[in-house]
Amino acid sequence: MHHGLDRLNSAAPRAAEEALRACCGSRRWIERIAAHRPYPDLDALLAAADEAAYDLTPADLAEALAGEQAAHHPPLAADSGDPAGPPGPGTLAAYTALRAAHAAYESKFGHVFVICLDSFAPEEALGQVLAAIRVRLTHEPDEERAVTADETRRLARGRLARLVTEAAPVPDAQGCPGA
């Protein structure tokens, strides 16, 4: 068993919820994952996270997306391993296009663009985001809501796995960051 999973399982309710907030901004998702502890293993935790994400209402999804925006995740967030800013002049045009595409997306759909880049190498992230946002700008609102919900689920799943498998500070039973 992962030491981080042990700490999440034994954390005080508020401390567990605070740790889970970094994974998904939906209060309902957070409360559901925290309430069903302890999890016997990572697979059970991820299955519960998926189930909770599939059950998000449109209001829950909007809350999660507001959490993404409030967290100020850059367009190529730390989830992808990509730097927050352009690495050099060769990609300036791509980053300019990305900013314009993000603005167009937010204008059309009324929320931030989210994408999980866990399966891509960091050097592929910019191209993947640009391609995805261009495709998703062609979606109708209902179709995009479904894609956004799935990307939000995938982001939460990846963040949750990292929370309990990496040396990240997961609260201990007293609600203090663990070692």
C-alpha cells in the first residue's frame, strides 16, 4: 500500500477534504471521496473517484471548473510537466495562438478549457493543447460539456493518483501535513 494512501485514509475529515480539493474543485466530489474512506488500495480509490466524477451534475461541473480557474492553472499546467511560459522565441507564435484560442473557448463556452495531458510527453503538450482546443471549439455546447466532464474526471484521477503515490504532503490524522 502507498504511504500517501495510508495518510489520506487516516486524515481528519477536513484535512482530507482540503487535500482532495487540489484534485477537483467540486465540493460534492470532494465530500464523496472523503466520506468513503478508507480505501484498501489505489485502484479502489481511483474507481471511487471515477464514479464520483461520472455523477457530477452540471452545477458540480461548473463548480469544478471555477476551481480550475481560481487555482490559476496555466494553459499548460504542472499536470503536463510543461513549463508555465514559452521556453524560447521559436514557440512564441504557438503561445500567442494558444492564448487566443483560450479566449475564444472561454467566450464560447463560458468556462476555462481543461485537458488532461498525462499520456503525453512534455514536449508534445503545446501541440496537443492547440489541436484539442481547435477541435473542441467546433463542438456544440452539450457535446463540449460531455468532453469537459471527461477531461475533468481524467485530471482529478491523475492528480489523485499523484497525491497518494508521490511524496506530496498528504495530511495526517491530526490534519497536519505528513512527512
